[in-house]
Amino acid sequence: MPIPAIEMTDITKIFPGIVANDRIRFEVAEGEIHALLGENGAGKSTLMSILFGLYEPDGGAIRIRGRETQIRSPNDATLLKIGMVHQHFKLVHNFTVTENIVLGMEPRNKWGNLDLRAAEKRVAELSETYGLAADPRARIENITVGMQQRVEILKILYRDADILIFDEPTAVLTPQEIDELLDIFRRLKAEGKTIVFITHKLKEIKAAADRCTVLRRGKYIATVRVDEVDENELAEMIVGRRVNFRIEKRELSPGEVVLGIENLRVIGSKGVPAVRDLSLEVRAGEVAGIAGVDGNGQSELVAAIAGLLPVKAGRVLLKGKDISRESIRRRNVRGMGLVPEDRHKHGLVLDFRLDENFILKSYREAPYSSFLGFLSFPVITKHAETLIEEFDIRAGNGPGTPVKSMSGGNQQKVVIARELDLSPELLIVAQPTRGLDVGAIEYIHRRIVEERDKGRAILLVSFELDEILGLCDRIAVISKGSLVGTVPAAEADERKIGAMMAGVAAHG
């Protein structure tokens, strides 16, 4: 038998209150694309962090290309030609794309000075070769989340690792970008690279992976050949039960206009209009979707509605009231909820406890605080316990768990649980299922539909066309910050929406 590129046996890792990895075995053949599957909190990222040297295991052994080794730091992993793209980006926000990519491996000229021009040229070449369209001189703080993901991918391509680990690499990419990335995987495999990628998207696994390993609640379940199982079987292995992929909805019965957007213009980070004279309505009892290629104004549109960016021109109306100049708190009080695109930046206080994050929008109100302004911790704890159980949030120390110590998928559940629990009249949902497993996606979709059936107005922004087509009643497509057209979901399909995303008008 050929010597495996990666062989991990009996890997155990224990954190306070939780066994993240429980005697896991994981084997990857040289030159294969291997998917690592499991529900949120199953231990996937922990296992790969051990392989990359971010954590030291409490037990077990690691062999790389047949040789037993101890990986105590990412530097050790780099020497073994192991590279990793993390689920939560490891970027310096006030550095440029190039400065982030070459950090720790800066090219020098003959006088020993940093040769940034040579680095930018190399980054531009890599970007063009792999179709990642990254501007080498752009600052990280000024680019979209999707573009930041591409920078992370460029970082390990720049280092020319032989074993490439991707933790949720396509979470914020559009379908076209995902196809391009999977093509990159195949090209890297053809060059002899070994690829491990964590994903919850079963279509990606079927399209690109040779084999996959499934974990559940920190334990090894199985390793199977992808061409020998279907998506339903994979989903059942992940969550331990049958998963319903079909979204059941009542017949559409829209009510009054809850959100009105009139000739909205928003200036983006580069000083140019990101949203251009856009008008849209969202009614009570409907899910209106926004589809578009990343970077075409979706993020700025959501930010302007929520009060995170100023409105240059036009109006945002909530139940007929102009809120364009109102504070974020006033918008919340009026009945607006937000699941943001970036949960770390706008959704959570990472240093706060889980129970504290649940009440970020309601801590001033009864029963969480008294009329004297003192917090009622027993009530807050009880509230957290209810949401933890209802949304199946994996937290080692229960309500007292620091949110920063939780997996990305469970952090996303915290944000969604808080917003859905408030049941606002208008719920803006941006990339709601980013990083969630199939079981959690099924549950979140059902809860969104329940809010719609209660008569709530929901604006959904997602790069997942399946999600847009399955959940929405109407789909608005934007390109270059302008509305291309709006179509009923019953008349839409991937081909039509894809053409509109490319800028073709609805009647075309």
C-alpha cells in the first residue's frame, strides 16, 4: 500500500467542559482531495488545527508521509510543507493584500530591504493564474469578506505547500467562484498536491472530493468513497438522522409594505457609489431575496438599511417612517433585526459570554434588568439555556462559555438565535447559513419560513442560489450597485438568475 500523506491515529483533544476530539483516526492518501465532514462542533477545525500546529493533542500520533512527527507550531507545519486557510481569517486589516500574503516570507532585494514591488508582481501573477481577481495594493479593511477569503487562499498558494488544508473555503463565495475554486483544487491535485477541505456543502464534495471522513460529536464515524454514496446518505452520516432538503412554505399572502427603499445611493469604502439609485419594497409575510455576485453592492445595501453606513441620497422607510438618519438603536426599537454578513465584526462581542451575547439588544428591558437598571443574571442564564437547547448550540461551559472559544458554526447559531428570538417586524438576513451543517441549515430555513408565516417581512441576502430559490418569494438581482430586475421565485431558475447577476435585464 502507498504511504499516506497524512496519518493521524487516536487523536484526542480536551478543552474545559468538552472533548473536542475523542481518539479520532484520519488518513489521507498522497495526491487526493479529501473532504472532512461533520456537524457544527464535531471537532473538524480542532483536528485540522492540530495538524497545522495551532493546538497540541492530548493524545495520539501524527505521521506525515510515513514519518512520525510532532507539530508544535505553524512554523513546524510550514517546514513540513503544510498550509492552512482558516475559517476565521488571519489577516491584518490595515495591511495591503500583498503585505498579508508575504507576511513572514517577505522578499528582499540585494541590499536586504523589503522588495514590495516584486511581491506585488508575484501576487498579481498568482491572482491571475487562479482567477482570484485580487488587487495586490488594496487594504484588507477596504475589501469584501469574499475577497478576504481569496487573499487567504493566495497566502498558501504563495507558500507552495504540498498539503493544503481549507477550512470552509467557499463559505462566502458565489456559485461561479466556487466552481473556479474547485477547478483550482483539481489543478493542484494534478500537480501532485494533497488537499483536505472542510465544508458543509454536499454538492462541493460530490463535485470535487475523492473520499470523505465524517465526524460526529468529536468521534470518528466513517471514511467513504464519494462516488459510492449520495447526498442523502452523507447528510444522515453527519447528523445521525434523515435530513429534509425540501423547504415547505404556505401560499404567499403579502401584507403592507414594511421596508421601503427609495432611490438609495450609498458610497463604498473606495469613495465611489456602491449602491446606485436602488428602489425596493419588502412586504409583511414575504421573503424577498437579494442575489448578485459578491462586491456588487449587497454588503453596502444591508449596511445602509441597518445604519452601519450613511445614506448619501434617497430614503430607507420602516413602516412608512423615514429612518435614514436614525441611530442603530432606534432602528432596533422600531422593529428591525439583523443577521450580519460578518458575525465577528457586527454580530457578536467575542470576549463576552454566551448568555451576554444573547441579550445584547434587550439587556435594558424586563425581565433582563430591573427598573433600577440592575441585570437579573438568573433570568439571563435561564434564557440562554432555553436558546442553547432550542438551536442545538454546542458550548462546553453552557451559558458561561466565552463566545470566542466556540466553533464558527455555533457562533453563527448564537446570532441567528438572538435575532429570531426577538421576532422583529423586519428581519434582514445576510448569509444566514454560512458555516452551518446540513441539519442546522434545515432548522434555520424552517425558522425563517415560520417568521414569514407570522407576517414578518424578511430581506434575505445570500450567495447560495439554492437558498435564494428555495426560501424566497421574490428575488431582486443587483449588478454594479443597481437593480437589474425583480422576478417571482416561481418563475426563476439558476440560469435566469445567473444571467441577471451578469447584468442582463429581467426581460432579457
